[in-house]
Amino acid sequence: MNQIRNNVPGISRRQLLKYSGLGVAAVAGGGLLSACGGGDDGGGGNGGGGPQNNGGILIHGATGGGSKDTLDPHQPVTNPDIARVSNLFEPLLFWNSNYELEPALAESVESSSDGSKWTIKMRSGVTFHNGKPVTAEDAWFSIQRVADPKKPLSAGGQLSQIIDFQSTKVVDDTTLELALKAPYAILDSLLAEYTLGIIPTDFDLANPVGTGAFQYKSFEPGKTSVFTKYADYWGDAAFVDELHIQDFTDDNAKVNALQAGQIQTVDNLPYNLIETIKGAGGGVLISETGAWVPFTMRVDVAPFSDVKVRQAMRLIVDRQAMIDQTLSGYGSLGNDLYAPFDAAYANDLPQREQDIDQAKSLLKEAGHEGLQVELFTGDDISSVAPAAANLFVEQAKLAGVDVKVTKKTPFYDDDYLSYPFAQDFWNTRNYIPQAAVGTFPPAQGGTYNETHWDNAEHRDLVNTAAQTLDEAKRNDLLHQAQEIEYNEGGLIIWGFRQQVDGYAANVQGLEPSKYLPLGSYKFQKVSV
Amino acid sequence: MSQVATLPDPLEEVAPPRGRHGGAAWAVWLLRRIGLALLTLWLVSVLVYVATVALGDPVRAILGRDYNSNPGRVAQLEAQLNADQGLVARYFDWLGGLLTGDPGTSLANQQPVWGQISANVLNTLVLVLLAAAVMIPLAFGIAMISAHYRRRRPDTVIQTILLGLAGVPEFVIGILLVALFSTTVFHVLPAVTLVSPTGHPWDQPAGMVLPVATLVLAVTPYVSRIVRATLLEVLDSDYVELARLKGIPEPVVMRKHALLNAIVPGIQVIALQLAWLAGGVVLVETLFAYPGIGRQLVDSVRNHDVPMVQALSMIIAAVYIAVNLVADILSILLTPRARTAISQ
């Protein structure tokens, strides 16, 4: 019953706060409204569109989680972990809701003319939750923790290889000069990941302090965590007094709780429950993402070593049917290219469509008529993967290709990265970091090169682009690299998933974000 | 004869000690039963250990697709598992820890196992005890009404409903209750149990109503049907007939003569049902997001978190054994012939 009581607008003291904060709230609300006008999908919901209320408790129902949960700012594992670190900690730069860089704890991140030295200017007046001001020393400590060359964490894979740890220096309290071993033109984008939150040099996981709009109160793996509004937040302070993040292992329990008014937001609403939530007066937030579940063909073993076979397989896929059937229509078309939000994304390459005749003739030319292949899939890739694999079997039949699906449990075992034909999952990234980790040989940083793609020309283009500061030139190089992958690559990228989240009728201030679910989990913008 | 037929097994295991003082005989009997329980528990510990070791390589399961790219973490986890020691040495290490109250450290999050499961053990225990407190009087009440109206309309209606309930899986009952009271028809009760990190599920009593009701509805039919069957048998017996002929009023016959004799099989059924509930009703816990040990066990198996799985399995086994021991003792105490057989 606690929740229900908390939804009732507060009294006396809280009322007073509400009025004193009304001016700020109205301005913020207006800003959000205009921002929403620009977006489509009617996402934001924003109920009646009145000014947002201060106070109250926001309870977020997070999908998944369990005893693996952690509050470590740099290695979140589960969905609730991501929601938690996004509210406790902040990186030097933000990806905004349109997946563009924006200053955050750093006022500016600028490179030297050749891109080998980067100067980071810290924002002044930012304090950690314990009152200590944020300095360049803290930023360098955080980067070193993530980019430890011996044990890099998720945001540090690339950083650990390019930072020159000896020559980097903290110039003064607000300036960090990051020296690189070789020029790297998009270093700023590596600093904007939610897994690179800035923490103080005396960070203690038992009492984690960051700079986010909410500060730590309590946490228990697999259960509830509680955060309180950080009054001295450098940006617009949160509307709600407390943020609770509750783990849900079951989708039905999550949606029931939303319907019963016990929680206010949920991430990853199951497609079949969208209408239920709408019917109960709640809102559904739909956001574009760059997340994909490709088919991966190894380019170094038969039959996929023949580029004609690879292109034939790409022509077999009915991409719209994949989206309709495995994502219930909540997706956008893929063109065998990743990083759809990158400024360099090759929009101009013709959209590849199902062409059975062309596929058949390519297979005939390659001498692989009546081809038989084994497709490896598994539930641990994503729930989408087995469904897509089974649908591919049907589509391949049209071209006379006999696909046998083998479901592995677990999929990610010793055979991962050696399957001739399989699937994998990737989240939103820009082209250069994705190409480096997914298409380079392992020795050069391609830790997850499923297709064993090893193309020197492509690699040179990507490496040169990574060192080219001029954006137009860089995008041109990346365009060439994408053309090579479009014509010869081993990935079948049939679509990008749309993120579907849900919220209760009284929730205001959510807007779709291309980066993370529920408006990148920026709960400080949300009022109840 | 009917009485003997309904007696539980424990009698047969116990050779009645002869020529001893009643109290001493009781103590010997009790010690013997507890000894047997501990022996069973030890055998279970061997089984649990062997079974969890056979779960597969936990390190690989924890790291997933990062296994190949992160040899540092692999080495760290393998060191924690003492992978280089022999199976027997590791078993005794673990058993020693268990006996001294230290079941180890979770592999998934590097926190002590006991700290993570103690709250959930308590939560499940409270849920089960609440369900039992509602279920036992309810089941006996229904059985008495049913037996009273035997094979007449009220009995038929009751039996049909009970059979229907027994046929529906407990999570379906739960879903229906949630739709009825929380989300679709009425909005009077919370749909899930939300627990603040410092609190307990029962801090919000309303949140306990639906989980308890679901368990009660799932278990009552079995208990009630068994008690009714026994009651009918007893009501047909000669001594009840004699009591009636002596002019004792029917309610007294039912309470004093029939019910007391029908209670023993009821206790055995209740014990089995409670032990089953205490093992964690995963589906019910999941549906109500109730923080109990069933869900934790599933989560731990999924994470291949061996120390957690072992500790939880041992707790569940201990509850099974304890509940059955208590049921046996109660059965003996409530059966005069068995009682005297021991202290003779």
C-alpha cells in the first residue's frame, strides 16, 4: 500500500517545495514539450502536458537482474545494472537522445591538430555525492580503471590500446591532457559510454559516490535498490525525491505491477502486452536503436569462402518478414551494414531486398545448387535469434538451400567464433569501434570477429579514418569501407530492433532516446 | 484394523524397546530418529555436491562470450573454485564450511552466500507458515462439512470445486487472482510484492494476500480430500457407531471421536505439502516477484553459481527432513497404540 500512498501529492512541506520549484519546473516542462514536438512516435506521453510535479517516488521495474547484479560503475551486467549506473554516475560526455555527443562532466574535449593529444576541460562546480569537487585527477583515475591494459573493462577495450599511459598528464584541477600512442580522431566518442562514469580517486564500492542526479542509498542484488535525489546536482535536479529500481525476472509480474500502479516505468515491454498497457491508460515509449542480431558467415571456410554464396544468402533473406515475425514489426530495415546512427552511415547504397532468382543464379555460378548448411543458434544470444533462424530456414527453402538449425546450450562456449554459420548480438555503436572489434583479426583488436573477415583494404580504410580529423574526409573513407562490406562481407544484418518501454498514466517527461531504453534512463527528467 | 492401516511407516522402523522406563525409551527413540535424519542429510549433501559439480564449467557459464577474451577473470574464478584440488578434498572443505555456518562465497557477485540467502529463507518460511495457518483450519473445516453431508448435494458441490482447484496449476490460480483483484476487474490489492532493501515482504500486509491465497488454494484441495476420506472411514467404524448408540450428540461424536482419529493421516499430508512449499514455489514467487528461495535457486542454477545452489539445496533438504520428523513425532503422540508401544 506504500506505493499507492506515495502517489498522492505530498502535503505541507512538500507542497511548499513544489511551489517554490514551480518556476523551474515550468521552464523544464516547456523545454521537454518542445523537444517532444520535434520527435515522432508521440513517445513522451506527458499526459496532459501540464507542468511537472516535484516530489514523490519513482519506482522503475527493470527487466532481468539477479544475484549477478552489481553497482560497479564500469562493469554493469544486467538491465537493472545499466539503469542504476546511468543514474548514479556520469561520463565526461553524453550521447544525447539522438545519439550525438554532448558535453557532460567535461566542458570540452578537443584534440591537437594531428589527433594524438586530447585536452579535456572539466566542468567547474560539479561535486560528487559526498561534496568533493570533481577534478581532472578523478577523470584520469576513472579512465585508468576502465582501460587497464591487463584487464580492460567493457568501455576500455579500445582505450587500453591507444592511450599512452606514461605521457598522459593531469595539468591542473580542471585539465587533463590525454596522450595517445597514435592519432585517434574519435576519442571523444569513446569517453561518452555509460560504462565510463567518473568516480573519485577514493572510490569505495560499498558506498558508491558519483555525480549523477541520484545518490546511493541502498542496494541488494536481484531485489530493490534505492537512490535519493541529489540536491546539488550540476544540471537540472530531479523532480522525484526517490528513485527505486526493482528487478523483475518475469514479464507478467512486471506488467501486472505497472497496471496495478505499483511501479511507474518498465523497460523492454513484451510486444504482446503493448495493447494491454495502452488499454489500461498507460503509455508506450518507442525508440529507434542500432541493436542488431546478425547471421554470421565465416568467410574463410567453404561454402561461404565464395563471395557469391555470401551474397546469395543475403539475397535470400526477406528482411521485412524478419522484422514482422521476430520483432512483431518493431524494427527498421537493415542493409547488411551496422552503425545506422553514424554520420558516415552509407544511406545511399541500395536497400537489399529478397531476390530468390538472383540468389539461385549466384549459387549456380558458384556450383552450390542445392546447398546444405548448418545454422547454429541459441537462446543465450537473444530471444530473437532462434526465431530468426527458424524463419531463415523457410526463406532459404525458396532458393533450394537446405538449412539445418542446431540450437546450442550454451551458444557461447568454446565453439563461439568458430561456427561456420551462426548468429550473434550487438548493441548500438558507431562504425569505427564496431568495425575494430567485429571485423579486425583478433591480434589487432577484433575480439569478436565471428566471420573471420580479414580484408587489408577494408582495415586500412578504417584505420586511416580513425586517424583523420577532418569529418568529411573521414566519412568518405568510411563510406568506402562500408561499400566493401556491403559487397563482400560475411554479415547478414536484416534489421535493427526498436526499443519498446512502458510507463504509467501519471508519468511525465519521458522522451525516446536512440542510446538506452526509457530516454537513456535519465530519470531526473521524469515526474510522477 | 482400519486404524492400523492409516498409521504411518515410522512405527515399523522402530523396534519397541522392552523393559525400559517410559521416558528413557522415548529419549532413545527420539535420538534414533534424529540420528537417522542427520544420516539422511549427510547423504543428501553428497548427492548435492556431486550433482552441482556435474552442472558443467561454472567459469565458462559466468563469463559467457567474454570467456575467450578475458583470461584474467578466468584465472581469478578458477582460483576461487579451488579447481586444482581433488573432488573429495573440495567436498570436505565445503562440508566443513557448511557445519561451521560458512557456506562460502557466491561466484556471481563475490558476496557471502549466507548474507544473500538468509533474508530469502525467512521470507519463504513466513509465506509457508502463513499459508499453513490459513490452510489447515480451512482444509479440516471443509472436510468436516463435506463428511457431515456425505454424498448429498453440499458434499458433491464441495468435492467438484476441490477437484477443479486441484486440477488447475498454482500459477494459473495466481494469474486469475491478480487479474481479478489487481489489474483487470478490481484494483484493490497489489499485484506484486515490493520490498524495500531494509524491510520484509510483510511490511505491506496487503501485498501478502494474493501469494498466500494462491498457495492456500493450491494446497487445500489435497489435504481436505484426504481428511474427508479418513473421516468417512472413521465415521463408519464400530466405535463411532457405539458412541452414537450411547446417545452422544453428533457434533461431539464428530469432534472427539472421529476427527481426532482422522488427524494423523492429515498431518502426514500437511507435512508433505508444507515441505513442498518450503522448497520454494518458483512459479508463485516469480509471478508475485516474491523474494523467496525458489526464485533464488533458479537464478543461481542459471548463473552456475555452485556455492549458492549447494547452500539452497541443503536448506531445502533440511526443511523436508525436519518437517517429516515433526510430523512423525506428532503422529506417534496422537496415536495411543503407537505411543504405548514405544514406552512399554
